[in-house]
Amino acid sequence: MTDVARADVCAVAIADCFRGDGEILANPIGTLPTLGGRLARELHEPRLVMTDGEACLIGDTPPLGEAPAVIAGWNPYRRMFDVVWGGRRHVMMGAAQIDRYGNQNIASIGADPDRPMRQLLGFRGAPGNTINNPTSYWIPRHSTRVFVEKVDVVCGIGYDRAAQVGAAARFHELRRVVTNLAVLDFETPDRRMRLRSVHPGVTVEEVQAATGFELAIDGEVPQTRLPTPEELAVLDRLDPEGLRHREVPS
Amino acid sequence: MSEADVVARLADGMTVGIGGWGSRRKPMSVVREICRSSLRDLTVVSCGGPDVGMLCAAGKVRRVVFAFVSLDTIPLEPYFRRARESGAVAARQMDEGMMLLGLQAAAWRVPFLPTRAGLGSDLLRIDPELRTVTSPYPGPGGVHEELVAVPALHLDAAIVHVNRADENGCGQILGPDPYFDDLFLEAAAQRFLTCERIVPTAELTASGPVQSIRVTPLMVDGVVEAPGGAHPTSCVPDYPRDEAFQRDYAASAAEPGGWDAFRKEWIDGLDERAYQEKVKR
């Protein structure tokens, strides 16, 4: 067992998704993704461009829930499409459902899109995001309800759909799926979802049991790396109220 | 003009665009007036918030054109969800960038605009009206790419709420984001602007930079002064969202007879001035 908080492992795993991105708009959506993105910007990707969650680009790296002390630019809603369609962006979205090729659903649950069993948010920007810029996903509760054999509605497109589209999908790229249990990716010959690492204290069997399809597993699955003392100090500064522990309890 | 004057110029079955975004800077005073009217079978186009939820709950909507409907701090709009899950309203779903292009195409008077957004997704499966177009120009490797052709999204009317305006329809947005508001106006046959305060034109540049005068008289047919008109949605910097009111509104959807109780208290028998006085109490 380990005394490291699971939320801290997740935050660092999310930060590592942005490693090597350089000067792009890092657009993590949600509490832990925002924290992880800001951690990356603070420690290893200082050129990442990030927003305050609304219309401004941040000039400093503020704690969660606080306005930036320095504003570095104007990025209103409509401007975001210029960035997305130009490709200089890495988004991390959520998913109500996701399948083995990374098809994502945030629109509705149920087979009939005209009369859903559960109306969710809508397609939002998922189709445009996934076909235009690199995309990762954050799943705070890894379960067979989310990781499904077939999503009810394809919003964000996966590798099988992108392959069918052909040349126009040449900017499609799914990077990683980070969950409360593990890190997954699509680095397989047929682009099926692969178990990249399991978080400390989680077994491969537990992750597979919480996944509604067979994961690609090659050999010994490594453990997700532990946060460094420096990273933990930055996380405490960026999230002094510990909102991350509410999203992912240890 | 007044909210009632705006509603008098709408008709059953119209396609109405509503500005703002989620639970932000929504022209709610006109939405309330539509709820009080006998209008029906509207197609509502919106970056949806409580405008969509209330109009659905009031039975005014036949179809919603949307990429999302949300109350921001409450992720899902409860009355919109109920209308969708009961089959009470039809939907045309889109990627939010497709809504941008549809409005832009209507504003520019072209039949469509091309995009990658939507390719490979189920939008092409569930929207039988949506077509693709093959580029007449060769791309990399000589391939003629097939793209989504987003059709022009023509509006019969658009309603937008801003912070300040003059009597001619110069509209000023003092908050950080214009959203799609000017596009909604430019895509519409009849264009209505509501504002917190009507001021002399010279005051506009005194209270904000020239770039904040996002709406010009070319885009507007009528101006309504509606102080507090975005309530309960936010209209920064004039006021934030009324979170307590919004929580009560959302909670009412879970109660039996919740909408009837809400509309009895906040819509029926109140004009906008009485509504604003009641909110302040």
C-alpha cells in the first residue's frame, strides 16, 4: 500500500499528458484536468497557453477558483474555434461513455437520439475537437458504465471512425485516457485502447473488471509514477482547498 | 419598444435565435414574455441555458437547435432534459462550431460553409438534412477532401441582451465575451436588442473601449430597455448570476407540479417591472 493520495497521482498523470506540447493552447476541462494542466505549465511546459475557463488567457498560474493576477490575452468563445480548427490545441474532455477505439459520448444515453433515456449535455464541441486537434480524456470514475462496448452516440470520434473518414481526418489524434484507476492510450497496431499504467494500489485485474471491453495489455503493466515532492508542493499551492480530493477520494 | 412589442412581432412556428451562452447574458425578459404569450411551435436556436428550459416547460417549443444546454453551475438544464426525455420537443443537434458556421453562412448569404467538424461523428447519422461536400481543390497528395457542408441557419427573429445601447441600436457588451450575439442578429430577418440601459451614443465610448460596441444599427430593428433583463442569468459587469434563484428554479423541476408553481410565482400575472421588483424583495 502507499500513503500517496490518489488524486495527486491523477493530477501528475494528467500533467504528463501535456509533456512535450510546447506552445499550444492546453485546454483541460474540469477540476482535476485544470489542475493537472496548470501543474504542467508550472513545472515542465512553461510555454503552454491556458485560459481562465472563460474569455481570458492567463499570464500567471492561479490556484483553482481564483482569477489570474495577470491576463495575457483575449480568447472569447468564438476565438476558440480559430484555435481548434487551426490545430494548435490539446483538449482534455470528459466522457459519459467511451469505447475501445476512443469514440466518446457526452450527448445522451439510449439508442434513440430523438427520444433519449437520459439527455446529457449535447455534442458540445466534441466532433470538431477530435477531428482537428489532439484530444485526451479524463474519467474520474472508471467503470463499465463509462467504458462500454459501443457508445450510444458518437460525439468525439475514435480511431475506427477517423480511419473511415480518410484524408480529411488527418489531424485526428487521441493521446491518453486518464482515470481514477489507470492511464490508457491507443499505442497499439490497430489503435485499440491499451492499459499504459495502473495507479499505485490498483491491479490490472481491477482495471479490466471496471472496463466493458477487453483492454490491450502488452507484458507487465507498469505503475503510474508517483508525484515528486516538488509536484506535491505545487499541487498544494494550486489547490489549497483540496478540491481534487473531493473528485477522487483516496 | 417593450418586450410585448417584440413578442407581437413573432408568430407561431417561427425560428427564433436567442443570444447569450448557457446561463449568461440571456434576454430573459423577452423569454418571460414569450412564456406569457399564446405563441407555440417555435424552433429555438441557442447556446442553450434557462431560456431553452423555460420555453420548453411553457410548451412554446416544437424543436430545439442546439450543441449544448446548460445552467453552467448546474451542468444540465432540468426542464430541457424532461422535454427531451418525454419526447415533447424535437431536436436538431450540432457541434457548436457548426452552429457558428450555420449562423455565419446565413449572415453572409451563402448556402453553406465547409468544415471538418462533424465528420465521423453520429451527427451525419442522426441529422438527415446534413450533407457533405467534396472540395473542388486538391489537398495534400492530390486528394479532394470530403467535408461537412453546414447549411445556412436562417432565423426569422433574433433576440440578444447587452449591457448598454443607444436608441438607434448601437449595442455595447461590457462583459468579456460577445459569444455569437452579433451573428445571431445578422442571421435573422427581424432583430431585437434588449439592454440594461439605453444611453446617449456619446456615453458608449465613455464607459468602454470602442471594440465593446459590438452591435451596430445595421443589425437591429428594435431596442428594449430591460434593466435586470438577463436575470437570473449573469450580465457582468452589471450583475452576476442569481445562483440562489437558479438553484430554486432547477429544484422546482424535481417537484410534482414544480413548473406550474414556478410560473405562477415568477411569470403569470407579472409584467417585467413587477418581476424585477419581486426579485429585489
